[in-house]
Amino acid sequence: MFYMFSGIILICSLLTITTRRILRAAVYLLCVLLATAGLYFMLKYQFMAAVQLTLYAGGIVVLIIFSILLTHHISHLFEKPDLTKLIMGISAAVIGSVMVIATLLTHPFQAGSTTELPVDMTEIGNQLLSTGKNGYVLPFELISILLLAAMIAAIVIAKKDKNKNSEI
Amino acid sequence: MSSNIYDFSSLTGSIHSWLSGLMSSGWVIFSEMVLVGLVFLLMYALIGLFLVYLERKVCAIMQNRVGPNRVGKWGLLQTIADLIKLLLKELIPIRKSDALLFNLAPFIVIICSFLAMAALPYAKGLQAIDFNIGVFYVMAVSSLSVVGILLAGWSSNSKYSLIGAMRSGAQIVSYELSVGLSLLAIVVFTGSMQLSTIIESQANGWWIFKGHIPAFISFIIFLIASTAEINRGPFDLAEAESELTAGFHTEYSGIKFAFFFLAEYMNMFIVAALGATVFLGGWMPFHVGNWEGFNHIMDYIPSVVWFFSKTFFLILIIMWFKWTFPRLRIDQLLTLEWKYLLPISLLNIVVIAFIVLMGWHF
């Protein structure tokens, strides 16, 4: 199963960047995210998998598809990149992957001795809001304030200025 | 307490041990997967066909007509005849459409409803997977079907389809919030997202009765929002026949159209089953607090019967909506969600959290 999922992830991520139709790229991206959710399900980390499904597959990809549909040139094909850019990009990718693989192969991995942690919803919730050791209440609050600011900013930008409109 | 309800896990356990005696463990898992798959496929087809028949009959009764009555007794075989007709129909390829996405879209929609069905508890001990995040999982996979609808609308290369898909996308994305918040209300009451735990917690009364008025409010919000989420009338703008011919599936023909059609009815079943499970106790018989004798009598009705009768009760309500109310405009639809349902359900959650903290619920 693991090989199937990772195969899907590899092939679809390659297709995402090589396809020349923008909507198809979004669909291949969706496949990649779904297969990642499958990997989480294999790890029995169901909460993470469901978050992956709702946020990435159900939220972000839908947003991407929406914004693509709202643009004018949906059926527009990407231009083929020039040769120099292509060579530069591929070489950067190859160097990066060689470095990562080399580190992975040389690093001595030790099998974790810790037992499987029970991933319970209540525990995740308590951990998120605890102020004690290993509590995440500060990052949680910071992120919520950041989100709130982002939402207010989005509303301000999207709101039509009535005076300006009447002049036009 | 409810010890004399038949537990299906004994049946599935005996099938498992019988298979284990026949073959090695790898093959047992494989054959069980095939068996479960076959059962789900059969159930999917049967419920889907029956729902289409039911819809036509209910519509006919509401409009003072007879409805299908020629094929089979009371027209029961009508939908099977329709299915055969759809299977034999020609699949019309659309010129200048994106063939890959065009063919992929119906499958995305139908796979999503299959995924959601897997986690539903049908009777005591009869549940394919019991996730500890059951409610959240069902929400997550059912939200994926909007991708299929958007792709179907775009790849058909038709204006009707595109407008239908955009409408339905905006509608599903916004009403999902209300569905999630109204389900969250009961999750707050139960303290768990696991569907089996939610059902067990209703052994002394269903949440709609135990949770005072807030639970009832969230039940009503759930009914409205989920009707919108499955694109049914009065929220069926995505396929408003009078303006968009058939919305996002205008260009589909034959069995691909049947996939969309079937998935729509199965989504209705899933939503009704989820509502029945969370608010009306799923397979849990009608119990009242400490009335032991009464509860004991109610236990004699099998749990499958309870589950399906509650589900079909909700389905009938949803159908009643469709044939009673006129279709909303898109701006009215979005106003209803963002200006009324969402604030009400947010406030409702706060009230429920307060009730749970004070321990006022039963």
C-alpha cells in the first residue's frame, strides 16, 4: 500500500509541473494531497488525515480551482519554458535531491523505542490549549490573531468604497 | 442496559472465523475486503434506485398525481427499467472538451459518497470502519465532491454547465460551515467525535430531546444547511431547469449522467443517515430515561429497522422541502447562510458549551 501511495504522489507531482493545462495541474495536485492523506490513514493518524482532506483537498484545491475558473484564460496553455531556464531548474532540483538523499543515506537512523502514542481528539484539544509544559496555547492564540487580522484585511480590500463608486 | 439488541459483530465475527478456517490470513483479509465491497456496492445501487422511485412517488402524491405505476407492482420496477435504458444509451463525446477531466468528474463525485458511506453505523456492530473522528471524517470526504462538480462544469465546455458549477461551488463551500457547526453542537454534548460513542451516549434518550432547545435549533440548521449542501430544492440553483437546462451535468449522457444522479440521491441518504445518527440516536431504540420496562419493549425492534426508519423519515422531510418551497435566488441563498444561519449556529455553540459546563443537560 505504501508503495502504491508513494507512487501516486511521485507520478502526480511530476504531472502537476509538467502539464501545460492549468486546471489539470490543479487536479494532479489534488491527487497528490489525497495520496498524502492516504499515508496518514496508514499511520493510523486519522485526525491528521481528515485535516489534510478538509483543509488541503477540500479547501485549498477548491479555492485554487475557483480562482482558475474565475480567470479569463482558463483554456490557455502554458508557454514552453526556454532551454536555459529548463536546464537551470532541473540542475537545481537534481543537486537538491542528491544532497537530501545523501544525507538520508549517511544519517544513522535509530528505531524509535517510544510506544505508539494514542492520538485522541480530547488529548489534541487539551494539548492545544494547555499553558503547561509542551502546551501550544501561545502559538495557537498568535495564529488565531494573525488569521483574524488577515480576514479583516480581506474584508477591507473587498469592500467597495461607496463614494468612489458613485463618482465613476 | 440494552443487552438484548442483536449485535451484528457476532455475525461478522463468525464469518471471519469461518473464512479463517478456510484460508490463510492474507487471503482472509482480501476476501473480506471483496465481500464488504460487494455488500456496499449492492446496497448503494439498491438504496439509490429505491430513492429515485420514492422521490417520484412522493412528488406525485404532493402534486395529486399517481406517479410511476406500470412497471411491476405499484411501479416498483420503474427505476430498474430506467437504469437499463441509461446503460444502453450512447455516450456522447463533447467536442472541444477536456476529455480526461470530463470523464473523471462523475467518478470523483461517486467515490466521495462511497467514502462517506463507509463510516456510517447501520446497526449495532455493523459499521465498516469506526474512526475516532467519525463525524469529522464524513464531513471531510463529503466536502470533496464539490471538486467533481466544479470539474464537470468546466470540462463540459458549456456556459450552462460552468454557471451551474460555480453556483453549486459557492453554495456547497458556504453551507458546509453551518453543517459543521451544527454537528459540532452534538460533539460538544457528547465529548467525542466517534460515531459509535455518540450513539452509545444516546442510550437514555436522543440528543434532540436531551439537549434542550439548542440541540433542536442545531437540528433545524443541520436540516436546512445539508439540504443546500446536497444541491436539492429549494436550493437546487446549480441545476435550475428553468434557467440552466440541467446545470453542471447538462452535457453528460447515458451512464455518466446516471452516476451524477445516483451520487446526488446517495448524498441525500448519507446526510439523512448522519443526521439520524447524531441527532436521533442512529440505531439506538427510543429510550426514555429510567423507564426500564418501556425501554425493554423498544429494544425488541431490531436496530437496523430503527436506523433505516429514522433515515427515511429525514429523507421524507428533505423531499417535502423540495416539493413545497419555491427555488431561492443566489443572493437570497448566500444571505440566508452568511447573515442568518452562521451567526445563529455560532451563538448556539456558545450556549451549548455553557450548558455543558454547568451540567444542565441530561
